[in-house]
Amino acid sequence: MNYGNKSILTKEDKRDLKLLYQKAWNRELTSINNTPIYLVKPFHTAVGT
């Protein structure tokens, strides 16, 4: 992934992000560099429940 004014999201970046999210949601990936991954619900989905 690139940063700055010429930053673009490549096909490889999209593939990697998709895999990252799939593994996190399936609890196959629970931390990155010893930092735990917490799955949370957005506040707007919890309003009124």
C-alpha cells in the first residue's frame, strides 16, 4: 500500500484486506504483532436495542 498524494489501492491490497477481514471474522486471526483484534459492532447498529 502506498501513502501520500499518489496513494492508490491496488488489486493486491484489496486481496490482502479481504483475506485479513475473512480471517479476523472467522477467528483464525486473533492478533497482529501481539496486538489483539477485537470485533465490535458500530454504535449506530446498537441504538434502540
